Amino acid sequence: MGKDVIIACDFASAEAVFSFLDQFKDEKPFVKIGMELFYAEGPAIVKEIKKRGHKIFLDLKLHDIPNTVKKSMAVLSRLDVDMTNLHAAGTKRMMEAAIEGLTRPDGTRPMLIAVTQLTSTDQESMENDLLIREPIDKVVMHYAHNAMEAGLDGVVCSPLEAGKVHDVCGKSFVTVTPGVRFADGDVGDQKRVMTPAEAKKIGSDYIVVGRPITAADDPVAAYRRCVAEFVD
Ligand code: C5P
């Protein structure tokens, strides 16, 4: 699995994302499009960014009945994205249906990654709001294992969990890890962070980096620094 840096393009409009991407003259970074940009601009934004030659992780985190997820995934696969995701909490049957929907007539499909427990959910909210009374790391690993059994390619997780996910689900099961910061950078609202170099050491396959690149004075230099630490 090729290691790569994915830039979280958390912008509110096509104009903002294109003025950001226009700064990249020599490389075509892998970009993550999330709900905000997708809901603002619709499928056209995916097609436009794809046309410019970028790989795309469409981060829409589907979670619904299996039939609805299957049909929605079929639509996303026609957008020719490279990676997309769903909530493992939707059950194994929902994840299997997602794979079916995502698979194109020629047998190819985008990578499919599961969200386990959101990092905004902690032990207390999981117990009180969701009535799940197991330790959160056990729940995360159980969901990751379900995703693997359903045929998914990997999970989104904290870089701190990536090593354990590989132990439980195997080396080829992909870990996509946000929460990355430079050693000398601002942590912002992220609580548990790692540098790109540490994420590489612990075995992350893809790092998702937003503000350390998008809010940098020189985003291209910040991107190159991530690539140098994580990939090269
Ligand atoms: O700006 P920053 O590097 O914190 O952006 C991280 C990106 O990864 C954001 O798009 C955020 O929504 C996403 N993400 C995250 N933590 C998760 C799942 C996704 O930070 N557990």
C-alpha cells in the first residue's frame, strides 16, 4: 500500500478550494473533500478536482440502512473517487452492502474505509449516550475487525491506534490517520497528535493533514515537509 499525505480541504466554497489548489504547480496532492464542501458545491466539485488530476478521498461517512447505503455508494463510485468512507456502527451487513454498491461493473472500486468511534466520542459519552459499556479501545478494535470481515480496506483512526489496528487486522489493512501536527506547530483543537515522522514510524498508511498545510504561510512548503517526513 502506497503511503501518502492527504490534504483535508476543509473549505466552504469552490472558489476557496481552487485558490488553495492553484498554489500547487509541481505536484498533485491527494485531497480530502468533506461534508461542508460537498454539501455546498455538490458532485461538480468532485469532478472538477478530479479533472485537475488529484486523487480524492470523499469523506461523507455514510450510515443508513444497507439498501440506501448500497445505492448511494453506487452513485459515489460513478464520481470516480479514489477513497470513501462510512460508519462501522452501521453493522457488518451495511458495510457488505456498501462494498456491493461501490463495486463498478468492471470489478474495480474506490477504497472503502470505516470510521470506528469518532475521536469526539469518549468513554463517558459512549457509555451515557450510546449505552456501550465496554472500554473504548476494545470497541474501536471490534469495529475495525468487523470492517475487515465485511471486506473493507481499512479504518480512519488516531495515529496512536494505528499499530494496534495492524496487530488486530493485519499489516495490509489500511490505517488513515488525522491528528497530525509538526513538532514545532500549533496543536489547535486536536488533542492526541503525532508528527508525520512519528505517524510513519508507527505504521500509518495515509495521514490526513488539514490546517498545518491549509493555514500555513507557505502551504506548498508545508505539504512538502509532510511528504519528506512521512513518505520519503
Ligand atoms: O486541520 P486538521 O489537520 O485538524 O484536520 C484534520 C481533518 O481530519 C479534518 O477534516 C477532520 O474533520 C478530520 N478528522 C479528524 N479526526 C477524526 C476524523 C476526521 O480530525 N477522528
